[in-house]
Amino acid sequence: HNHTHSRRRRRRRKRRMSSVAKIEELLKSHLEASHVSIVDTSGSCGSAFEIQFCVSPKFEGKNSLTKQRLVTKALEREMDKIHALSMKKLISPEEYANLSPRSRSPFEE
């Protein structure tokens, strides 16, 4: 009984692909992120992503390198499957509130 369980877990880990939904879920659970916009830039093979937009209270008062580290840490479990990850706008809710409606609108949920 215990044997099958570990075999099943191993099989799941083998999946070489990540997904936009998985990354979004991790950002929301680890960083309490809202307004997340992610694009698969790998031609849907699940190895390259661009985080176009991510609003998180954990980004408050942090510089861009620290924000990127927070994202990388949140995605730790997926990083072995992701070959390329670019991060564009990582902002706090306060920074988000100060955005002009025009620069905010493409990312509204």
C-alpha cells in the first residue's frame, strides 16, 4: 500500500512541464499575490514564462532584486522545470493603486 503511494508521487514529479496556472497558484499562495498575469513564452512546451504583472503585499518597500528572489523562492518547486523566467512588473498593492488606469487596465482581472 505504501509502495504505490511513493511510486505515484515519483511519477508526478517527473512531469517536465510547468504551467501558467501552477505558477499563478504558487504566487498567490506564497506571496498573497493578486492581479497576476503570466504568459507561456515557450510556445506552450511549459519551459519558459514571463510574469508580466504581479501585485503582492510582500513586495512593499523591497527593491527589484529582492522581489525577484521572493518570486524565485515561491516557485522553488517548479524552477527545475522552468528554463527561462522573465519578470516585468513586480509591485506592491500601494504601487498598483498609484498606477494610471491605462497602465493598469490590461492586467485587470
